[in-house]
Amino acid sequence: MDRQTFDEMSEHCELYTGRPWDGTLDHLVGANSRQSEAIEILNRHADWLRDCKERVERSGTRWSTSSCRAQSRRDGDLAAPPEWIGKLSEELTPDRLLSGFDE
């Protein structure tokens, strides 16, 4: 293994486990598992957001992350993300995307 590959693996492990690669296969497996969990969470959130966006638009309301969260609460959507996820989503979403995907 060359130095660049080692450094890349170390960065990957540090990102997902909080510490540089210790050279073990177990550490790489742990980092990859955490990465897979993060991807699964993001995919589920994206699916929820897409479905909720469709419900908001059917109701005649202009879509935004706030209206999406409000619609989810009105629908009694048990899969609704916690408030902190919605707040973080609003804070990190560029302004041009807050008013809808089509703009």
C-alpha cells in the first residue's frame, strides 16, 4: 500500500469513526458501516421529503421545508423527522431551493 492510499483510508476512518485508521480491517469495516448508515438515513430522509412535497403540492400550498414539516404534522405522519432535523435542513438548504425544486 502506498502512502496516498494509507492517508485516504485514514481520512475515511477519521471522518466516520472520529480517529485515524489504526491499520486494522475491523476499523475499516466499522468506518464503512457508519458510512452505510449515514447514506441510509439520507436516502430515507430524501424519500420522506419527496413524498411530503407531493402531499403539500396536492393541498395547493407552496412547497418549502417549513410547509413540508407542517403538512407532515397535519397528516400525523409518524415518519416525520424530529424538529432538529427539519431545522438543520432549513439552515443548510440554499435559499434558492427553499421555495421548491422547480425554480
